[in-house]
Amino acid sequence: MVITKEIKLNSRGHGDIIDITPQLCEAVDSTDLSDGTVTVFVPGSTGGLTTIEYEPGLLKDLPEFFEKLIPSGRSYHHDETWHDGNGFSHLRSALIGPDITIPFVSGRLTLGTWQQVVFLEFDNRGRNRTLVVQIIGE
């Protein structure tokens, strides 16, 4: 069985990190499925999904890491094309990727004790996002 749901988010932009673990647990709980996988996908090319330990240190470390790796304060060829100043956002998103898949067993996500699923907003402005959640299982 395949069940499709949505998670709606309002981001602040500029490296906003949003813990979506509670919404994913709720999505799986709302089904009658016991075992399977849940896949989350962000439409668009300036957001990403990954897992981290959602704690204050990493909420600072992760944006600092991206700023060192793909700086926002320089010019990118994308900026010459669209003049929107978010070339760095697209590169960061391409590095992380737009989706993540997590197994669930007995109706529970198989995340580690300190592991949360996060949406990363790489765009240079706040956005209204609708993430696609597909739950496949039995």
C-alpha cells in the first residue's frame, strides 16, 4: 500500500533548520501500516533533507560548515543568469539532496536515539514549503 501525505513548513531562509521528525512520526502513526518505509521529498532546488542530532551546537555548526564549504558571499554563474543571489543555495541543496528514506518497524521510525530528520532551507529568503511524504508498507 502507498499513502501520500504533505508536511507544510514556513522557513526563515538563510540556513534555517527545521526538525520534521514529529510530523513524520505522526504521518506513520496515522496509517494502519506496521512495517515499511517513509520517503520525504522537497520539491524545489534550494532545500534539503538529512538527519542530525537536533541540538544547539549542531544548529550552529551545520550552517557554519555550509558557509565554509559553499560561501554565500561570492558570485556564482547561476546569479549571472537569474540575478537572484542564491547560486550558493542551489549548490548546497545539490550536495545534501532533496529526499530521505527511513524504514519503520512495528509502526515506529528506526531512527537512532539522538537522530532527528531535518529540513534545511538553503535559499536566501523565507519560503513556504510543502514536503511530499510517501509511506509504503504493510
